[in-house]
Amino acid sequence: MIINADGKVAGNFEKVFSFDDTLLVPNYSDIESRQEVDIGNNLGPHQLNIPIISSPMDTVTEEQMVRTMAKNGGLGVIHRYNTIDDQQRMIELLRREMEDVAVAVGVSGDFKERALACVASGATVLCVDIAHGHHILMERALKTLKDRYPNTHLMAGNVATLEAFNDLADWGADSIKVGIGGGSICSTRIQTGHGMPTLQSVLECAKSDRDVKLIADGGIKTSGDITKALAAGADFVMLGSLLAGTDESPGDVYTSQKGNKYKVYRGMASREAQIDWRGTVSSLEGISTTIPYKGSVEKILRELVRGIKSGFSYSGARSIEELHAKARFIEQTSAGQVESSTHILRS
């Protein structure tokens, strides 16, 4: 049941599902080769060959990641935790090499100046990026940006509910990031007590009748999770930790005393990140950590695409649209979760 602040019972608790709580039911398939599966989708006028977008974090996406994502059919969003001049320089450089460039902006402070500089430099996508997107500052920012740049694709988020998704669409968003508190270095749910499992948020927001794209963001650990997110109604997924620690992610490669290589990966609401980009700490809703060095992100993308296409074939789907229509979820128990993993070494 749900208990209001006054102690009165408001109703029953709703059962919600995370990626690990569910499985997709295999369907009859006449797909004989992964080559028959097309996992591309359009982000407004921008056509992507793979439904993967790299997160606008300062340990994930700058110039190198954008290039490699584009080369492999995806999209990289340049983070906003830098100076306007730095962001503008990256956009101008990349715009000479590719047709579409995305960059993140906020909703307060210098966001108007930053957005102007980004668009003037050739950005074709603006990602209005804040932790809690169902907010009056997001409403004001989206309406302002849509009015000033009607031909620029506006990506916005993050949100967790259908109401929020519809509101952002009505305020001017062309695509919306769905997921709050699910990131591997995010502590929002612990610090604030708020959030929803990302898969459940996708399932809810996919009920919208608005003509905008849904981007699942947070809690995605495997190609199977990507397939589940797309099956639940997402058009794209946004990845952070899966792409971090690579050659293309910003930051140096370090070597431990034992000879192990690693890179820093941090949430943008972590103490370290906040001090670096604004000199002060407001709220702590993320952590900074290290992850093993992974080599080139191209290899990771190839492995993810291979798994996604296999997942589509198990549902008998040749496209994301077909997967939306054919996919059927079931709940798995904790014992089922153990069975779903490689468990030969379990005692």
C-alpha cells in the first residue's frame, strides 16, 4: 500500500520491474541471419544505424567518442561540463567531419549563451540535460530553445513517469531521456529516496501518444538489457559505464602497482565532478570510481550490436518497430535470475 505524509493509506503499492526482474519470451523466428535485422532508427531527421547514444558525461563523451560513435552508426553527445569556448571548439571541429553533432546544455546559468554558441558552431542536436527533468526550469528552457531554434532537434531529460514524458513533449522536446537513479555511479535513489526502475519507466512512458522518441537511460549493463529496453518501447538507449574506460573516453589510462590498467569514471553529481566543473558541491547524487581499461570502444559496440541483433532474432523481429509489436515480457524469480546467469561455478 501507499502511505501519504499524513499517515493515511492512499492505495496499494504498484509492482514495478527492473531489467533483472524480467525476460523476453522467445517467439517463432524465420530470421536466418543477423544481417536481416535492421536496428537503425531515426532521431527526427537524423538517421542512426544503431540505437546507441553515448552519455554527455565528462568521462564518456568528447571528440574521440563522438567520432567513433558516428563511424559505427550511433551518436555521441558532448558534455556541458566545460567552458563554452571548449564546447564550441569541439563542435566546430567535428562539424567539418560529420553531418550531425549533438552537445549538452543545462537549464540555468549560461545555458542560453551555451545553446547559442553550440547552434552557431553547427550543432544539429541540443541535449537539455538535468537530473530531474520534470521541473519548471526545464519547462522554461525547452520553450525558450524551441522558440529560438525551431529547426534544431531538442533532446531532454531525465524523467521517470508518463506524466513527465508528456509534459516535456508538450514543452518542445523532440526526444526524451527516460530513467532516474539507475546509473551505475548514481546515488539519487539512496540520497533522495526517489526514482523508478528504468525498465518500468520505459514501459510507462512508451504508453504516450506524443510523437517523440524515447531514449532509455540508466541501469543498462548488457546487450540483453538493451534489447529489453527497446522491446519495452524505447527507440534508443543511452550508455555511460558500458562505454567508459575505453580509448575514446576522456581521461588518462593509469597503471596500478599490480600492473592493471584503469580509467576514472564518475557521475556528474559526484563531489569530484562538481568541484571540477563549478567549484562547489550542492547535492551528492553520484560517485567517482575507477573501472578497468577496456581498449577500443569499437569492439564493445560490435559486441553489443551482435547481442542486440541476436535478441531481435529470438523475438522474430527484423526492426525496432517489429520488436515493439512482438515482444512479450515475463517476470523471473530470484532463482530464475541465478539460472539466467552463467552459474557453473556457483556452489
